[in-house]
Amino acid sequence: VPFLSLLAAAAVVWTVDRLRRWELPQVARNGVTVLLTIVTIAPPAYTSIRFDANSAKVWTTKLAYEWTDTQLPPGTVVWSETREFLLPRTLKAQYVKELRFLSVAPLDRTEAQYLVASSQNFGKYLNNCEQFKSECADYEAIFRQTEEVARFTPSPEHPGSELRILKVKR
């Protein structure tokens, strides 16, 4: 993207230089120069402002981190399928690629006490069960073996992935 920005800037400078050679009224030349400058600067400025505004918001990952930090006792074994946020150091965290791979064995026979599910993983399957029948069934089996104790759903005030904290049924 930086290379394209430099290329766009060079094109604007070249066009303004050419405008100077044409016999146009000064007002028209200035108007075209201002218009080209605005068209060149506006998209990256909008993106930058939107990024800054989103950065100032409380993301779902921060909400989930705060919940796990305050609600789970130290030493709790938590398996997470996301590295969007790292679990508090007081917990015994284990990170897995996808929770659906755990569906081969009953969860109550594992050491896991809680699971963290992320829509970055389960969303692509649960939103398209026709195409991903096996994966969808795996996640549904995980959800049957657990009790949802917290859910952090994205909203305009809280961007990010949907995160679900699941307690393993014993």
C-alpha cells in the first residue's frame, strides 16, 4: 500500500504540472488541483481515523480477558482455540488449533475445566453447516458437553470476534 500511495502522489504531481501548461483559467486550475488532492488524501485519512476510533473502543478480547481474570480462580485449566488474547498467567492455559478436534473424546475425561471458543474458528462452520457438516457436528458436540458461562458478542461499541467461555460439564 505505501508504494501505491507514492504512485498516486506522483500521478497527482504530474497532473498538476500538466495543468500549468494548459491555457485554463486560474480558478479552474486551482479547483482541479484541490479536487485531485482531496481525492488522493481522503481515503487514507478516512481509514486512519476509523482505525483510531476502533482502537479506542473496548474489544471483545479485552472483555473476555477481564472476565477470565476476575471470574476464574487461579490454577483453572482453560483450553483456548484463539490467540486473539492470551489468557491471564494465573490460569493454566493450553492453546489448541480448533476446539472441534477435541470432540473425539469426552471432555469430562480431560483436564480442561473451561474452553474458550472463537467465532474466527467456529463461525465459518456454524454459518455454513450444509458445506461443513462434519465440522459443524464437531462444534455442536463440544457445545453439548459444555455449559456456556459467558459470551462476548461484537457490537459497534465492542468490535472483535464473538468469544464464548464454556464450562466443561462433569
